[in-house]
Amino acid sequence: MANQSTGLTRIYKAAGYSVKGLTAAWKNEAAFRQEAVAAILAIILAFWLDVDVIARILLIASVVLVIIVEVINSAIEAVVDRIGSELHELSGRAKDMGSAAVFLAILLALFIWITVLWQHLG
């Protein structure tokens, strides 16, 4: 039987892989860097705003969701690029769909921010 990591060792290794993935996204993906900086600023603003806890959670969760989707999109792009550099309809479709997912997450975040700010500050 193969030696498999369990318990805290597995969690520690998984956290290391996650940090490695975030580091790769930061180093290689300009969109990730831009969205991460925007998310940090938005999270600071969410804590500064005089809103209730549920509104604050919605504001923060919406920008974190954009980061999550961007990481997934970057992973899709990396896999497609690894497969080959030639143009292929399915490769283009995969990249376009990943980009669409990021776009939808950004639209959702904007909708949430506008709605919360409109209700609490308007």
C-alpha cells in the first residue's frame, strides 16, 4: 500500500500547494494581480463602511468570489496552453468560457456593491 498523507500532514501539504498556486497566479497573471489589489482595497472599504454584518459579508464574499473564479480561469488557461499552442476551437471555447465566468463574477460583485451601497447610503 502506498504511503498516503493523512490528517495534519495532508492539510499542511495541501496548504503548501495552495500557496504555490496563489504565488504562481500572482507572478504569471496580470489580471489576478489587478483583481487581488482591487479586492484588498474593497475589503478594507467594506470594513470601513457603516453597514450591518450581513451586508459586509456580501461585499467581501463578492470580491473574494472574483479572485476564486480568476484562479480557476488561470488554471484552465494554463492547461489549455500546456496541451498545445495551435489554434483549436475547443481550446478557444475553454478559454472564452473561463473568461466569461470571471466576467459574470465581476458583474455579480458590482451588483452586490451597488445594491448594498444604494440601500445603506442612499
